[in-house]
Amino acid sequence: MRSQSDEDIALRFQRGDERAFDELVRRFQGKVFATAYRIAGNREDALDVSQEVFLKVHRKIDTWEARGGGLLPWLVRLTANQAIDLLRRRKRFRHVPLEEAIAAEGGGAAFSRTEQQVRAGEIDVRVRRALARLSESQRNVFMLRHYEGLPLADIAEALGCTTGSVKVHLFRALRRLQKELKDLRES
Amino acid sequence: MWFRLRRARGLLAASLYEEVTEAERAFLSRELGRNAALRGELCALEELVRAIPGDAPELGVDLAPAVRRRLVEGARLRRARAFRYAVAGAVAAVALVAASYVWLGQRHSGFPSGVLVAHHGSEEDPLVQALASAARLREQGNFTGAFHALKMAVEQHRGDARAGEAQLALASLAYEELHWYAEADAAYETYIREFTSAFEASPYRAEAWERHELLAEGRAFSYASLQELDAARQDRSGSLAPFEALIARYPKTLAASRATLDMARRVAQPGEDIGSGARLASALKEARDRCVNPIAVAQLNVELGHVYRTRLLDAANARALYREAAQCPEVASLAKASLEGLGPE
């Protein structure tokens, strides 16, 4: 049962209540991990990114403003940036062939997987790669809408722009993803 | 025309997630009716949104303990950096041992009362009057009253040249007498950040900074580490067990370091001065030999190693003690860092 809103917990932590921080970690760790995983593409990196994000939250909670949108958009933004930073540092997404990437994720067992599973794995890798290539605004809007299901108006408030701009970012993100996945759809 | 297409594309994306109003839907329908390329984009994007899975991978573990550990580790590293700044030229471990020793030996003759007493005579400055009033309350044992008097004085006379001193007295009262650690933490933070000039000029700067770091570390545990240290000190049985338990629960922390010094004092003869390096080492050894918890033993070995290194200038013994401590996984990183500090053999 949730007795307090996400924002109440964040405000408690802003006032110095460390127990609120633990509560915040436990409440959002699943979503932060999922966001990190969608970009980093493997469990180990996603766990590392998730921990880094919460350490950052601990340091930067004072910069979060309750009136600037919910806590989740802020966390998704921090997580996506952290995961992208990790990828940039390792330069993974630039040169890894699709086959290798899938094999790295357990796709090496493709012989025993159904065609549908193999295809889902390919889509997954392509989406991850495309997400890393989107602009920050496009990526945040897409992830918040597609994966987290946040209304566009809430996303606009969280990102400090108009709903119209959010829609345009979403369209551009989708079109970029479409290009990344085009050859898969054609085959 | 361009704006019209831009709007239509934005609405097209929004419509995929069913986020368009009736008016927007009507506008989009009109645009789709007259623009075949837009219709093609709609079909392609509908297919795309269906193809991208929205399910989330399972985390399956609780990250909170790991994040906590990393916060504590980070605080330890910050503390090491802070000491390099606060006590220029001194080794961090020396500062820690020395400051703790001063704290242990002179708890009730430290700076809070000094600050308060120093302003008894003057009556013109309202802040000085408030300080005098707080000093009277403190002498009467009314620490809460003194705390609130000081707090109000600082709030009302923030721009006064002596506001920094009042803030320091406030922080010290909260820490030493009231054990209100959250308030002490906030007060030291304010003192260092907002009264920076007073802090930098203060003869108590190193001690204030050390307390600030101890409180910052304690914050990560909701100050439970400091409350447990208080409880261990209040235990009159003479047992070291409460300190051992605290060290085992918070190894490698400043609180654990403080606990080892309390243990040394507890095993020393009544009235015995453990200020010299040799006596302090002897007391720490005795405390270590009475311990049963391996984490406490390792923490004591690290502290003992610091005394050998910095007070007795005996690198060989320090190295042996750090190596022994490094065998304990809970203290290993601290022991290894201390070994590195010794340099090559």
C-alpha cells in the first residue's frame, strides 16, 4: 500500500529524511533499472547505471522541483543520460555487428529459439541502438510515453516545453526508430 | 504549409497513443485525406509502435543496500579529501586520531561555552545579548532553551559580524549536549556554507569540519550510527561489546573509528593519560585483544596501524597491522588504502 505520493517522499528526502531516500530507491528501482536496461542492453550495465543514478539522486535531490513535473520523468532523464554516457565511454553502439550484439545477450542460443524470438531479439537490439542515437529530448519523450505511459501533457511539464513540441519530438523519435527497423520489417 | 505539416505529424504521433482531442482528430483526418505521404507515415508508424515491446525486464534484487554501501564509501573518500584541505600538511589519519582524542578528553571545556562566555560583558549588540542569554541558559543546564535562543538570534541577526560564532555555538550545543544530530548536521552545514569566512578563520575549524563529516556520514544511516555510539558510551558495565557491535554494523566509518578510541579509554586505568602514542597504542592493543568480533579486531588493527605510522613512526609495524586487517573482507578496502599510503616496502 502506498501511503505517500512519490513527490511527498522526494520532498521528505529534500528535508533530510534519509529513510525517504531508501523508500524512493525501492519505489523506483524497477523503473530505473528497466530504463537503463533498454539503453545499456545487459543486466550488469543496467545494475551499475541504476546504482549510479540513485547516487546522483542522493547528491542532486535539491535540484529537483516538485512543480517541475513528477519525479519519474526526472529519474528517467537521469537514467537515460547515465546509460548513454556509459555507452559513449565504451563506444559499444558504434561498431558492434548485430549478430555479435545478439550473441552477447544470449542470442547465441538462436538455434533453439523460435523465429519469432529471434526476430524480437533483433528488434530489441535495433531499438536500443536507435535510442542511443536519438537526441536527448526525443529519447526522453519516447521513453516516457512508450514505456512509462505518461500523458504527453505531463511530459511537457516535466521537460519544460509545450505539448506541441513534445508531439513533434515524439514523431521524430518514431521516424528515427522506423528507419532503424525498416530493413527488418521489409525482410 | 510547413507549420501545417509539422502540426499534422505531431498529432499523428500523438494519435498512435490516443492522445488527441476531437478537434485535433478532425484536423488530422483532413490532412490525411489530402496527403498520401502522411497516410503512408501513419501506417508505418502504427506498425512500428506495435512492434516495439513495452514490457520491462525484471530487476529481481533490492538495490537499496548496495546504494547505501556506496554512499558510505563515498563519504569516507570525501572525508579523506576534506582532511587534506582542513589540516594542511597533516596526514588524515593523524587528524582523525588527534581530533577524536581532543574530543574525548575535553568534551566539556570545548568551544561552545567559550564562544558563549566570551560575550558576557557587552550589552549593546543585540546578538551579543542573545549570546549572553544563551550562555546563562546553558549554565543552568537548559540546553534546549539555549539552542532555541541561539537559533532565533542567528535568524534575526544573520548579517551581524558575530552571527557565524553564534551559528557555531548553536551547532555545538545540538551536537554535544542535546545529541540532536539532524539539527547539528544542518547547523554545521549552514556554518560552513553560509558563514564560510567565520569558519575559515575559526581556531575550531578542523574540529567543526570533522563533526560535519561525521554527521554527513551519519545522515546515511538516519544518524543511527551516532545514536548507537551514544548508547555504547552510556553503557556502564565496562563491556566493550556495544562498541564491537557498532563497529561490526558500520565498519570503515568515522563512527567506528570513534568507537575504537572509546574502547581504548575504557580499557585504560582510571585517570590514565592515553595522549602519548605509546600509551594509546597499548590501550588500543588491549582493547583489540579483548574483542571477539573479527570486524572489530580488524578495525582496531587499522587504527593501531595509524598510531604506529603517524605517532610512533614505525612503518614496519603499521604495515603488519594493515595487512592483518586486510584479511577481513569488511575492512579490507580501508586497510589496503592505508597500506598504499605507506608506499613501497
